[in-house]
Amino acid sequence: MDAALPLTSRHEQVLQATVRHYIATAEPVGSRAIVQEYNLKVSAATVRNTMGRLEKYGLLYQPHTSAGRVPSDFGYRLYVDRLMQPSGSLGQRVDALLSEELGIGWSLEALLKEATQILAQVSGYLALITVPQASTALIRHIQLVQVDVGKVLLLVLLDSLTTQSVVLQLPEAITSALGEDASRRELDILSNFLTQHLRGRPLAEVAGLDWSHLDHDFQRYGATLEQALRNLARRSQGTGTTQLVVSGLAEVLRQPEFADAQRIQAIVRLLEEEQAQLWPLFFAQPPATAAPLASNVRVWIGSENPIEPMQGCALVVSNYAKQETSLGTVGVLGPTRMVYENAVAVVQATADYLSNALGQ
């Protein structure tokens, strides 16, 4: 937002009233409606002149000559940065709903799916949550389980509640020397050793494990286990993909801006086939944002979006984290005629809830 604009308090009042009226009605806003509904205690002529000045500043525009005014992307940006306050009551409602619906013991997949549905229902927009990446998560527990003669499942539970696994073939020298019971006992001892030494570390750091700490009798497992862990770490880093949980298409279709079938088809194609284009929007700061919002909420408005299908949309996002390490992003996608006070509040509340849930 251009801080050099010579805006008076009246300019800001009229802009705020225009944005709110247009969000509520989806109809161009006239000066008479502003005077009647927002109690500005000035004449319609004064409001009309003020709206004309705001139009010269690029904050409003007329869709056609005889119409009232509509906020521009720049006008929405000024409104978001300077004139709106996130809805505290709605944020509390979302937190209460999440706490009521989501209990202890949920899997990560179920947790994110339910949170996305609640976010969509409360906001009325398309809700998006990215799944934590294995490359950023920390090891919580490692378990070795025999699944067949000479075959062992290596299962790594991460603190993001996701798992990584691989089946490894034990060397013939090990399997021929052990009975089934002895093998199970040794695998339990190895599981405890790996968990003790790797807990709290990312998979990428498994190469730093000092295998000399293994008792002499277990040294024969070292090379096989080290290679399996290295393969898991390489696999978690090499995919480069981020899963996206989506909910609320029915909600966003109720917005008049998405009545155009081609527009909604482009959005659906983006979400289903071209998700990689979204990651810079989820994880980077939007351009032209002058005033940071609550915590780490970020807002992309209209033409600020570099992706063409989203240039008639607004995207509100916030990261969720574990012990200050970002795990993923929560967001809502809707028209630029978005109730930003509500969108910012529900996104922040959902991100905070997920951070707390994953931190326990």
C-alpha cells in the first residue's frame, strides 16, 4: 500500500463503507446508500466527491458510467492493511468447533481433513491445508518388525504423525543363525537403539548416527539398517511434492463471482492438476503488503496473484508449526469480494489449533 496517498479520515471512512457495502451486496455502491446505511453525518454530495477522489487514487472504479463504485484490488489492499480488524468472536468459534470435533488419537490425515471441512463451513470459502513434509518432520519412534523369513519392515513415525517405511532384506548370515524368537528380541533391541539415538532428529540426519555404539553382537545389522535409513531420507527429500487437502467447493460456488463455468473449471484444474503453482503463494510473502497482519497471516488479492485463474480471487494463508518449525499452510480461497475480517480470523484460528495439536 502506498503510504504517500494523502488520505484523510473521511477518505478512509468512505472507503471502508464502500468495501463493506460491496462485500455484502455484490452491487456497485452509490453515495446515497453510503449516507443512509453508515451514518457518516455528511451529505450524499460530499460522499460522492470523496468517492471521486478515491477513484482518482485507484482505490475505487466504476464498472460503467452510470453505476456506483466498486473497490479495486488496490482498494481492498488498503482496507486489509489499515482499516479492518479480524473477528475475534469468529476465531473463538472456530477454535471451539475444532476442539469439540477433534479429539486425542486422530491420525494426521483425519485431523487435516476434518479441520479443512470445518474451515470451509465456517468461512464459506474454499479451504486448503497442506500436509507436512517428511523432510521437515522429526523422528519420534522407529520400529523394526519381521514380516517374513529374512524380511523386516522398518517403520519410522515422525512428529508430524506421518510415517515412512521400507521393507529390507536381512543378510543370509543373520537369518540362518537366528530362530524366530531370537530374531524378534534382537529387532526390539535394535528398535530401542535407533529410537534412542535418532529421536528428535530429521530423517536427513540419519547419516550422522554413530553405529559403533551398537553392541558387538548387533554390528552385523549396521550396514543394512544404515542403507535403509539413507534410502528413506533420500526418498523423503527427493519427491518435492506437497499434498493438499481441499474442502468447500460447494460453498464457493454460491458466490456470484464463480457462476462462470470457465472460471470455476480453471480453479478446479489448478487444484487437481497444477498444485505446484500454488506453493510460492503458500510459503512466500505477497508483494505490496505494507502492514503485517496478526501473527503470520498473509493475504494475496486479485492481480497480486501471479497465477491467472486466481487473479479474480483472494487467498488468505497462515503457517502451522511445531516448536517454531513450519509444517504446512492453512488457507482459504474466495472472491476478492471476501469478508476479510472473517477469513483472516478463521485461518489464524485453524493454524493455531493445528500447531497446538501437533505440539502435544
